[in-house]
Amino acid sequence: MAENEKLDMRMDQTKSLTAEKVVNEYPESRLKEILSEYGEERFASNIAKNIVAARQIKRIETVGELNLLIDKSIPFKYKKDGHPSKRTFQAIRIEVNGELDELYDTVIEMCRMLKPKGRIAIITFHSLEDRIVKRAFKELETDCICDKSLPFCVCGKKKEINIITKHPITAGEEELKNNGRSKSAKLRVAEKI
């Protein structure tokens, strides 16, 4: 993103929530929560505090303005692992687009649309996304959830898929060498019964 680019981050331009609204209108506690949860940002508290202080003087409108605040919020020795704003921008983008809200239901629905023996492969790039996919697969792989003291099943829940990858597949050394961005990618595969 260009430094003078407006804070937007919407994937759907018809939606009203923008990154600028999140940054300038969310309370400090909610900003910290988003940065911690969606960005796994260890300096979420510092960043949220500095955003709130800066926006009292002037509305934060551009990528560059936000980058400066983030840079000032993170101690120098922690700026080695890529751009210091990466986690914060990821967290805000997830919030603006509601990226995690629909993921669980979508994975369940996609699995149910498969034909028998059909497979679904999902690549995630964030640990939150991966946990949601893992949980959805587990839900679909689980058979009867009735109390085991009951003499027979009354819930009617049936196993719908077999999980092919019990642990996610990640990039090997060769892939990491040729494609550094594959570092966070995790692949999970399931097959419809």
C-alpha cells in the first residue's frame, strides 16, 4: 500500500465500514482487542494507545500516518520480522471485511455440497483462519454427540467427512526458499463420506 493511500481496506466497496472508521472511531479497548486477536500483535496495547492519542489531535486518514504510529509503538529490536505494520494492517483488514465471521459456516456448507468421495482442500494464511477450518472439519467428522449413558442415539448426528490431513501440510524447505510468503500457509484436506 502506498503511504498516501486512504485507509479503506474494503473488499466490498458497498459496505460502510472502512479502516479509517475503525482507526478513528473504535474505542481504545476494542482496537487493542482486534490487534491482539486478529493480528496476534504483541504491542497491541501500545499501538491502540498511540492511535487514540494521535486521533485526538488529527483524524488518521492515510496508510503513511498509521504506519508512523505503529512504527513508534514497537521497540526497535522487534522490527526484524518484516514490516512492523504487517500484523496491525492484517487485523484491521479482517475487522473491516468480517473475514472470520462467515468462514466457519462457509466451510461447513462447502463440505456438505461435495459429492461422496469428493475432496475439499483449504489453504489458510493466518492461525485464526486455520483454527476455524480445523474446528469445522472436526464438527463434520464427529459422529453421535449424545450422552454415552443413553442406550441409543437421539441426536441423529452422523459423521459427514473424513479428515485426510490430521495435521496441516506446511511448506517444505525448498518451497520456503523459493517462496518466502508460503511460510504461514497451512493446507487441510477432507473427504466427503
